[in-house]
Amino acid sequence: MVKEENESPNRPDNTAFTQQRLPAWQPMLSAGIVIPGFVLIGLAFIGIGVALLITSRNIQVLELDYTGTEQNSPCFQCSDPDKQNCVCTLQFSINRLFEGPVFFYYGLSNYFQNYRRYGVSRDDGQLYGDLSYFKEPYDQCEPYRYDRNKRPIVPCGSVVNSLFNDTFRLFQIVNGQQKEVPLDGKGIAWWTDYNIKFRNPTVTPLRNAFNGTVKPLFWPRPAYELDTSDPANNGFINQDFLVWMRRAALPDFRKLYRRITEGDYTNGLPAGNYSLEIAYNYPVLSFNGRKMVVFSNVSWMGGKNEFLGIAYLVIGTLCVVMSVVMLIVYAKFKFPEEE
Amino acid sequence: MERHEWMRHQCRKLFVRERDQGAMSTQSSEDSHPPPLKFKAKRTISVGHWPHQQEYRDVAQSYKGNIIHTTKYSLLTFIPMNLFQQFHRAANLYFLFLILLNWVPVVEAFQKEITMIPLLVVLTVIAVKDALEDYRRYLSDKKINNRIVQVYCGKQNAYIGKRWKDVQVGDFIRLSCNDVIPADILLLYSSDPHGICYIETANLDGETNLKQRQMVSGLPLQGVEFNPASCFIRIECENPTNDLCTFRGFIEHYSGACAGLDNMNLLLRSCTIRNTETVVGIVVYAGHETKAMMNNSGPRYKCSHLEKDLNNEILWCVLLLVMMCLTTAIGHGLWLKQFKHTVFLVDEDMPPALAGFYVFWTMIIVLQVMIPISLYVSIEIVKLGQIYFIQNDLDLYNEHAGCRIQCRALNITENLGQIRYLFSDKTGTLTENNMVFRRCSIYGIEYPHVENGCRLEMYEAKENEAAGCSVTLKSACRGKSLSCRSLSCNRSSLSLHTLAAESEEDRQLSNDFLPLTSAFCSRMAKEVIPDPDLVNKLSRLCAPMLLSGDVTFETTSSLELNYITDFFLALAICNTVVVSSPMQSQHSAQSQTLSKSLDGIKLLFQRSSLPLFSALATHSPTRSRGSHGKTDDIFHSRNSYSNGASDNEEDMRNERGAENDTDNELMYEAVSPDEAALVHAAKAYHCTLRGRSADSFLVDLPGIGAMTVRLLHILPFDCNRKRMSVVVRHPLTGQVVVLTKGADSAIMNLLETPKGGEQAQETDIHIREQTQKHVDNYAREGLRTLCIARKVLEEEEYEVWLKGQLLAESNIDNREELLKVSAEKLETNLTLLGTTGILDRLQEDVPETIESLQRAGIKVWVLTGDKQETAVNIAYACKLIHPSDQILTVNCQSKDDCAALLEDLKLEVQCSQERISQKKTAEDHGGLSSGSKVGFILVIDGRTLNWTLEDASNCFLELSHSCKAVICCRSTPLQKSQVVRLIRDKLKVMTLAVGDGANDVSMIQVADVGIGISGQEGMQAVMSSDFAISRFKHLCRLLLVHGHWCFSRLANMMLYFIYKNVMFVNLLFWYQFFCGFSGSVMTNSWVLILFNLFFTSIPPLIYGILDKDIPAEQLMRVSELYQAVHASQASPPFVFWFTVLDAFYQSLVCFFVPYFAYVGSDIGELAFGSPINASALLIILLHQVIESHTLTWIHVFVLVVSAGSYFVFVLLFSVCCLTCSPPTNPVGVEMLQMSQPLFYIVCTLTTVTALMPRLLFRTIHNTMHLSALIQTSLREVE
């Protein structure tokens, strides 16, 4: 009798796939596999946690609030919204060398850059240098799209309009003399923003591109005059403008203002007294916000953050504890079977 | 003579009509006036020149042509119609609502095109599926429409080939053998001399036995050659209906002759012409108006319970969504209130309440993924995948029949995993329905057919062997036939002499003609090994000359021989078996040269019957007068027939030598398999039915050869009489004989009171007692018994009865009733000849299957139409009843008794159960395990069941609840479905009904899962079923393995889907607390939408199709798992909320770990979302890894591809998308984030923390729960 397989056309294929016999790994998560796994994960986490914690501890941070709501604050008189072009000076001292490179941030709290209607209100086409959007801005820019005379606002929108406009100058007081600390404003924005996403119109001089448009309502100067000191840092690729346009995720945020990398301060800010001259412009009282400046140095893991290190330690420890608990459970339920 | 002809015609008509149960009585006698037509809606078809021909033409315009379109759409209408149909789904409307909502500027959350993506994807997927299905239908339509058929063309006066679609109502169509009928056709001409045409309706209802159709009679059409050119007829018939069994109308010929039309005259579309050379008919209904097309209904839809649960869960999701949106809306209002003239506020004039209201709708759009709408599409895909695997399971493949399981309902796979009650038919379901003649008793003497029994056992062994080594049907058959042949040769050579050897040869050859589908002619039924004693006795008949002179002729009296011959004659002809052969000589009742000994035999026969028919001699002159003398008549008719036959079919052999060939080709096609079994049994004793026509049989008689038996009447089987009879003129004695075959209960009451001489009386009583004893024995063995009886009619008696019968036939109003009365009048004073025991073997592995199912917690009920003894015996045989079980029989005579008895039994059961439990506890204390469990089996008969269902259904339910099994005997189809409905509705459990015959259809349709067994009794059960299997044993694997898998897979997948959506959506929700509840998202909106639609959608599908929580072998071995795992999963509220809680936890971790890691820093909005999304993806995918029970390379591949596609997409997107998708333009975000180590530190911490509880839970659960479950069940098995 000859055995001929698969002669009948109706016969199902005898393959591992159709017969559901594919070789399979069964992650039967038995204690036997999980306990060593947990121990390993736990130990690794504790290691990472220690490293993170040490790194974080080594980061120096100096925060200075200059909102000026308190009477004794040097900026108290500037916090009056009616006061124009107010300048206040903040004195502070550093005990030991603030290691460089030092990052100079300004910080805002209770400021909702992530408010949906605020975030929507911008015109990426304009900011890409597309002149067609100069005449007719994106409709989401309302109510910062046209001025009262129906002239288009360039750049339009709420985000642009609310550009942070306090400026800072930092002086080291050396022998009673104010020595200005050079602040490096280059490269504080994202590379992609500066080179790809934002572009000035290819019109020279730049101001010609803005003919027939008006500056945003809150701005003191039009976009092509944002930085009077450096002509290349104007228009939509102004670094401060770029930093502001990258909206913060959370209502308490800081944004990079400058870096201190030049001259005598390449290695950081030496110990001593400093004074910070603040051109106080930005109103924050209406939303109970606070303004501050932050000096910080950064590590491979970013700014100072104790949370991650602690969390890693906690989870790592938990894993180890769990593996012990499981060992007990395992002993209780696995051993009787083997009898 | 004229009168005689008329009678014959009547007989034929009756015969023909009664073969068709549904025939209506519009066909009156052939008088020229048209019969009164009862139908109002009618259609007229006229051919030739008639008055009002123009009017007819106008009417005929409205008749549909024969072109068919089963497609739903055309190229132009596809998009609008498909869209229209798809928007009938609530889910799609929801999507549409979201899109429209997004068009409202104040609530707009995303760009308009992004919100459309989900709907577009869902619509496209479904539309592609629909389009493919429709295209397949289009192709098949095209193929069918372009088939060629011979249509008469008036101009050319010839039949020309036309395409099916060009056929019109009123066309004459000529069909040849094996042609498929293109439209509903009125049969006007058949090449068959009797005007009969055979059709096979397999395409229509799957039944493979041939059915007879009769050409229109009573018209001057029956010429030698039918010529449509001269055929002027007018047909009036009812408008098209979908009733396959009725057709009413009348036909009027130009000559004025009229005739009624009924279903017997109609050839239905898509049937096949068989065994008839040429047929001509006129098209009555065409195309979509044919009965076949009107019966074409779509697939069945049964609601899945799991999907009902799902709807509940989705309602919870909706509630959750609304709550989240409300929270956001209120939060936003409060948040807005605290600000005045703030630099970042955009539209300060808007009142906070209104802003909150807008935010509510914005959030509905943002959180839309909360409602897992894609789940419905996913479930459909997953079920298709599951069905693919069910259909491809080799273990559900029947090697012999070459058929797989058919899944006809596509949406209830998971119901298979929740079955609590199984209702089974007996015959054909538990048993083979392969009726095999096992033994018989004639003249009160039992012939045990020992070798026949051995053969059946051998066959079984062979079959198992064959099933073991996977050989194909053909080779297996050949192998078996060889071995069987040699076996039977060895065994029977002693007793069968040369006859046996000859028949062996026949059998061998006949195998090659065995078609796969001719199930009734299975070898087992065919090869009956005769009992040596009986053969010995019969061989006396073969050599009568020797016998007459033989002095040692004492064992077999001539009376007994007479009984035996008539017994086998009855087996051979008292049936409705159609004899067919590939050579279309099915009813060529030609004779061959008579053997010389015939006269001697006849003499012997008459002499031996003398004691019985003592009155016969005196009446013989009368008889001679009626039929030209009995012997002469036979010879005369045979000779004349022989001449006629040889004229027509000259190539047909008259020689005995050629007989073998015809013998080989004989195929019996019977309506019920036991008829075929009896014919085969008769054949084994060389009493072979060679052919039949409307008024005669051609039968081989042992030792005599072929003889024509004149058929006078058939009194067909009906359920009330439980018997059928044929009235024939006996070939040997020439007397009018009634041969009756029926259930013992029906026959025993109709026997004549013993009369005649004292000795004869004694013999008679003896025979009756012995036979009754044998019948009881057979029933106890589980055999089906049929009693055979006969009655010899005096000519006068026959004449009297004939008058009544003809009167009944010609009556129009209550013809059926009168015929029944007439039949009952005839079937009295019968003489018992003997009884047969037909074996209906259990299917293989039935006891194991039932035991396994019972262990799985499924209650098995048997609902059968058989009688109680047989049912109980089969129940014993298939181990539904164990010897230790207590049987509670409920057979009551009245309603009140019934209720009282049920109450009594309930009490009894309760008492004994208490006793058992007490005993058990005592035993448990003693440390002994209970050895045998006593179960209760309720046996109830049909009549009592009826009362029970009417009044005492609650009592019945309670009683049956405490019984291990219930057997309902003598139940009607309606009762079967009532029982199923009772259990389904009252107990709210999942029910399964399995059956194979038309009587199970209602039960199959009522049950939650209907399973049809494609067996011997046609395809009706299969056509109405959800799943069609070929063997009962397949149920075990279907339920325990596939049912379990499908259920757990689907349940797990649905939970996973909900988990996934809740988890992801909550991330967005938590963010609202930090963005002033303004509906901001920290993710690019494309990523947001695609996250659910693509990046995390394929793994759950694979999970739902391929996951195996427990290996198949274990599921089969430990049936308890079916119940246990189901029970653990049967608390969806708990599992659902547990899953939702876990999702909440995970999303909290997934959001707040990055939050604390980045709080106070200069993190941008999208940069913040980047690690959250990445870790959410990892968590969701790894969660599935934890939940999966098996991981194959497919899983791994899909998981890796899903994760990979996400990262590739976001990276590419962050490079390429320059000004797109404001306000969440992603340029540079991911590039920058992924280049920072903090990203990975955060993702790792988030993922591990989020998954830890689930991992812990799984581990502990697996260690404690599952292993314990498996261990205990294993222990139980041991």
C-alpha cells in the first residue's frame, strides 16, 4: 500500500504554521525566571541611581528671584506695570568657583505657554520666511493677525506677541569696580530651529521684506531690529526669539538666556560678589507669576535633578525586595509539588 | 383493457406523486377541463398562436431574463453604496461625528485631515474586503451567465447554443445527461420511455440521491420526437415563490387538452440531469425568479455573547470619557477665571463657562481613542484568523470523506469556548447512520449472521488502522476491499459455493465506480455476508428438482422457504430505492433467457404454498380471467418487454454472461440509509433489485434469475402509520400481495388473528412469539428493528379495495386523508414474515468524546426520535450512562401524572444526593476517595416531554439540573428546539446543538452554536448550521481546544485593547492638569492618531489569533481546564476593572516619571512628550509580552516591527516635516531628544516601574493559581 500524502486537494497543509505548532517561547513567568531577573534589574537600577545622584549633587545651581513683589526687593519699584524702562540691580555673591560652562537662564512660573489657544496662535509659514504669509497671516493668529488698520502683523500670533523682553547684564565686582561678564548669546537655540525651521526672507536689506506690515503690538521694535548690536541676529533667527518660540511644556519653566564661556570666565564664575542689571519690562503680576534668573552648570544628564537618582534607587531596592518576597512565595508553593 | 390502462396510469401517477412529499393536489384526473386553480397571483406563458397574444407579450416583458447578478455593487455604485452601508454602523457614525466636530473652529483640536485618518482607514479596510468579495461574486456570475445551453430557435427550427443569460421565459431548452439546468423548467419531454427524468439536487440542498421528475402527462406531446415548432401551449402557474417544494399551475394545449402541473413537473435551476439522455422543457421562471435564486439567502448571523459584554465595557469607556472631558471642562473654566489681562491669554472676552463648554468638545476629539472603535474591525479580523486555523486543523479533517470542518458563521468562534449544554441527535450524530444489515429472523428462526458481525468488527479495526496511517480514500478503499475479499472468501467459501465467488468478483469491480459522495453505498453496507444456514435453505430453491426428490428434506419446510423468499422479496422491493447505473439502463427491466428449471421452481412454489393458500386454487379461474392467466401473463409480459427493450437499446445485453457488468454498475440511492441496507442484504442472498420503473420491478431471484414484478401500488411511509407497503403481483404465484415493512409496534398490532388448522395456528403463534422475542433482543443490542409482513389478497378483495383507493386518489379536497384511510384498510390481517436487525454503529471515539465533554463540565443531552430502548442502549454504548448510574424514566399517561411524577423524582434525587454527600463527607473523613460516582439519568419520552414543556418546565429544569444527562426519546423536531430554547432562555447558558438531519434543523438554529454533521441525510442540517463537522469526535477538539483558545484569545485581546486605549488616553488627560485644562497635547497629532492605528494595532491581532494559553495536548487530556479557565475568566467586571486600574497606574507612572524628571527645566512641549510616547509604546508592547502565553517568531517579528516603525516614523517625521502639522510641528524634537542620555534613563525607569506590578501579579498568579489548577486536574485524571 503506497502512502500518498496530500493527494486530496481538500486536505489542510500540514505545516507548523497552519497546525499552530510553531516553536514558541512560553514566557510562563514563573518565579524561577523572574527572581534572578528582578535581582539583576534591581542591582542595575541601584547602580544607575547612585551614578545619577552623584552627578546631580555635583551640579551647582543659583536661583535669583527678581519679581519684585516684596517691598525689600530691589526690583520692587519696577514691578509697577505703569513704570516704563525700569532698571533694577540685583546683588549676589558666590562662595566658591561656579564651574563652567555656566548656563544663564531666565525663569517664569505659572506661565502657561502650553495653553492650547496660545500655542496654536502662530504662523510657521511666516517664520519660515515665506513672503506670501506676510500679506495674509495664518488665521489662527487671531487676534494678533491684523492691527486696527487691517495691516498684517509680522510675525503674527500670540506666542510671538508675548516675547520675553527683560534683558540682563552681569557684572563681577572686583575691588569695587564693576567688571562686565561677557555673555555668549550664540547657539542657545536649537540647531534645527536656527538652521531649518526658522528663516528670514531672502530680501536685502531685511527691513524691505517687512514693508506694509506692522510689528507685533507688544514689541518695542520690529523683528528686523531685535538685536541692534549684531545685524546677523535679527529677524526670525534671533536667538532669544527662537528660544521663546520653543514653547515650554510646563507652567514653571526656565529658558536659556546666555552662556558664560568667554574671557576670564571660561572655567566658570569665580567666587566673589556680582551684580545683575535687569531691564525690567515683562509683566507677570497679572497671572501671579514670578520671574527669576538661574545660573547652572550642566552634566551629561542635563540639569540638576535629584528625583531620577532617588527613583532609580527606590525602584532598584523594590526589585530586590520583591525578589526576596517571591522567593518566599516560590518556596511556599513550588516545593510541595515536588514531593 | 382500456380500463386496465387507465388504472395503470393512475398507479403510475400516484407512484410518481407520492415520491414527492410536498406535491400538491392540484393535479386532478386527466379530464379535459382545467382544474380549479387556488392561487391568485399567476403568470402566463404561451407559445404559438393564441388569442390575446399581444397582451401576453406585454406581460412577458415583465418576466425577468435568465441573467443573474449576485453582486451588491457595480463599478459606479461601489463607493456611494459601500459608504452608505458602512455608515449603518454606529462606530463609523461616531468617527463621522468627530470629524464634523473638528470642523467647528472653536473646538478644533487637530487639523481636519488628521481626524479623518481613523475613519478613512477603517472604511478602506472594510471597503477593500467588500470589494474583493464582490469581485469574486462577479467572476462567478460571469462564468455562470456565459454557460452554453441548447435553446430552440424558431427561425432555424433547430436547437442552437445560447448563453445562459440570453435564455428567456418561454424558451424551449434541450438538456442532456449531466447538464446543469439553467432555469426553472417545465419538463415537456424526456427520452425515457416512461417520461421520467432524474435529477440530482446537490447544488441546491446538497442531497446526492437522485430524484425523479415526471414529464407533463395528459397532453398530446408524448410523441416519439418532441418538436417545439408544433407545440402550441399555454401555461398558467403561480408567481415566483421561494418554496422549493410546491409548484402549481396548469397547461393548456392547442388541441384543447389540459393538465395540471405540480412540483413533479418542474426542473429547478442549478440541479443536474442524471440518468436521462435528453430532456426538453420550457422555461417558466428565469434568473432571479427561479426558486433556487430566491432561496439564496445570505450568511447567518448569531450574536456573540462576548461582544455583548464588550458593548457593556465600551459603555463604561464612554462614561469614563465623558467624566474626563467634564473634569477638563470644569477645570478649564476655573482656571480661566483666575486670570485677567494676562499676556498669554488669547481671547480674554470669552466667558469661562463658554470656554469650558468648548473645551469639553475639544477633549472629546482629543481623547477619541478612549473608545476602541478599531476594536470592532480588529475583532472581525481576529475571528477570520481563528476560523482560518480551525479550518486548517488536521485533526478536524476527515481523511475518508476528504472534508474539512466548515465554519459557516464567522462571528461566534468564542461561543465554542463557553458551552454548558450540548444537545445531540442520536442517529447519524452519535452513530454513523451507516445502516448495516446485521441479522434477521424469519419464520421465527433467528439467523445470527455471526460472520457478518465479525466482518463489521473487522471493518472497524481496518478503518481505525486506515485512519492511523494517513492514506487517501481511494487507496484505502482498494486496500480494504482486497483484504475484505480474501477474508470473506476464506470464510464463506464453504457455504457459498460458487455463487459467493462470483459475487466477490462483482464487489471488487463495483468499487471502482464508487463515487465519493454516494454515501449510502458504502462498502460496509454493501458487503453483507450471508448466514450459512439461511444460504443452505435458500439453495434448496436453487435446485428444486433435486429437492423435490430429496427425502432428507426435513429441516426446511416448503412453507418456511416460501416465507424466506417473500421476506427477501419484500426487502428488495418494499422501498423507494432508485437503482441507477452510469450507463443509464436503470430501469431496463429486460429479462434473459429463462433457466430451464423455472417451471419446476414455480411448481414447487405453488405446491409449497398450497397449505397456506388453500383457497387459492378455487379462485384461480377468476384470477386468470383478470390477467390472462397467471403464468402465461408473466411470461407474456416479460417477453414483450424484452422485445421492446431490445428495440430501443440494442446494445444492452440479453445474455447472462453480460450480467456481471450490470451487476457491477448497480447503485442504490435511497432516501433513508436503512432502505439501502435492506436492499443490499437482499442482494447478498441473490435477491437483487436490478431496476425499477413506474409500474414494475426487475428482480433477480435466487436460483431463478431476473423476473419482472408488477407494481400495483405504493403506500408510502408516513410518520403516523410508521410503515410502508407495496402492492405487487407476486412473480411466482401471480397473486396480488401486499408487502409491508414497518416498526414492530406498528406491525404487531396489525397481524391477522391465527386461523386455519390447529397446527397452522400453533406455528403462527410460535412464529409471532419467537419474532417478538428476537425483536426485543435486537433492541437490547441497540439494533434498529423492522418487521416484515405480507398479506395475500384475493382478487375480489383487491378489486374492492382498488375502487376505494381510486376514489381517494381522484378526490381533490381531502385526498391525503382518504389515502391514509385507504392504506390502513389494506394493511390489516398481515402475516408476519420476520424481522431484521440493522446495525447503526457508533461513530469512532464517541464514548471518549462524551466522557471528555462531560468532564469539561458540559451536560450532554440526547434528543432522538428513536424509541426508548434503542436510545437507552445507545446511551449505554456511548458511555453516557454508566452501569452505576440510576435511570429515572418519565413516561406518563396524563398531564397530572406527569407533574406529580416529576415532583416525586425531584424529591428522590434530592434525598439520595444528600445521602451521597453525607457518605462522601464520611468517606473524606476516613481518607478514602469516592470510587464510583452515582449519577442520575433522566429518560423522558416525547409525549411526556410535551406536557412537561407546557406546564412543568421549572420542575423539569430543576430535575434535569441535578441529573448527569437527559435522554429525550420519540421527540419531534419542534420539541427538540423547544428543549434547547428552554435551557437557553431559562438557565441563561450557552447551548450547542449537534445533528445531521432535517429534523435537527430547528434545534440547530435555536442553539447558540449549531453544529451540523455532514453525514448521510442530506445537507439540510449543514446548511443551517454554524459549523459543519464530519465526525462527532471532532466536537471534542473543536470545543476543548479551539473553543477554549478562541474564547481566551478574544477575551484577552479585548481586554488588552481596552487597556491600551485607557492607558494611552490617560497620558493626555494627566497633561491637562498642567496646561490649564485647555486640551493641549504634548505629542504631534499625527503620532497621536497613528499610535493606536498603526504602531500598536498589529500585535494585538497576532495575539488574538496565535496566542495559546494552554497547549492543545493538555487541553485535550485535561478536559476540566475547559470549565476551570472559563470560570476564572467568567467574571468580566472584576477583570475589566482590574485591567482599567492597571492602565491608570501605568499611565500615571508613564506621565509622572518624565514629569518629575523634567519639571522646572527648559523642556519644550513636544520634547516632553517624546519620552512619554516612547515609553508608552514600550510599556504597551511589553505588557503584551507579559500577557502572552506563547511567543513565536511571528510575535517577535511583529513586536519588533511595531516598535521599529514608531521610532523610524518619528525620527523621519522630525527631519522631514518642516512646516507641517501646526501647532505641533515636530522638526528636530525627536532627533534632539534621542541624542540625549536622559531620554533613555527616563524611558527605562518609566517602563520598568510601570510594568512591575503586572509582572509581579503574573508571576505570582502563574506560580500559585495556574500550576495548582493543572496539578489538581492532573491528579484527578490519574
